Amino acid sequence: MVFYLTSSSVNSLPYAIYMGKDKYENEDLIKHDNIEDIPKEVLMDCAHLVKASSIQGCKMNHVNVVYTPRSNLKKTADLDVGQIGFHRQKDVKLVIGEKKVNEILNQLEKTKVEWFPDPAAEKERRDHEERSERKAQIQEMKRRVKEEMKKREMVELRSYLPLMKVKNMSSNQDGNDSDESM
């Protein structure tokens, strides 16, 4: 089971935040995730969620929340469920969740939706959409090139330049002068 929440703390489009019910479900979410540039406000919302969702976090004054791109996560066989390592320590970033802000948590809880997804299928669907978008762009570019070629062809057909080539020209001065007509 996955909880989907919507963070609208940024003035632009709302961000979808999702988290597993427990560490076992988070393993599947991490496996099929992709991270992009995340605004600071959304990271703070995530830090508040982590602090509120953790038994130990609720008791602490502040919580350090670590985030990194998916490609930097290192999962080896000796690590338990919920434990991860990092390939490059310099790619690891830290956000500090200070104190609990009920306004933010209430706003996120209002948008909370419980869902039972298939992360692999969702990733495949997203990748398929991206591929079809790229394919449409390529087809549009090919159509434009073809249209441009037709325009050039039409301009060439309408111009007199092919007629003005020396090999296509002939003069009546050096023609056949024969008086055999009578």
C-alpha cells in the first residue's frame, strides 16, 4: 500500500509525494523511482512528513532527512530491508526538519490517497509516454523537412534557372541552313 500526497507549497504545479506504508514497500518504490530537481519547499514538506511518520522522529527536536538521486543508492546483499548505502557521498544531500508544523501536515493529510500500485508498470507507462513523445517530435521534424524540400522543389520548377544553362541553350544562328526545301 502506498500513500500519495500532494504538496502545493510551491507556486507552480503541485508535486506528488508518495511513501510506502512501511520500509518493505519503500524498497519497491525506490527500485522504480526517478529523482529530478526538487524545490526546497517540497523537501521541507517531505521532512515534516518523515518527522511526523516516525516514532523516534516525533520525540526529537529536529530530524536530518537524507536524499540523493536513485542512481547513487547502493543496495548490497548484506544490508537489511530499509537500509541503503551510497556510491558517492558528495551526491548525498541533507535537509533538517526542525519542529512540527501542523498547518503543513494538515494540508498534506487532506490530499492523502491510499493506493495499491504496481511500480514497475507505472515506470513502464511513464517511459512509454516519453518514448511516444520523442517519436512524435521526430515525425514532426521529418514532416517539416519533407515540406521544406517540396517548397524548394516548387521554387526550382517555377524559376528559369534550369533553362539558362549553357548546355540547354541553342541558337538559330548556327542552325542547319539547307536550301533543299524546294
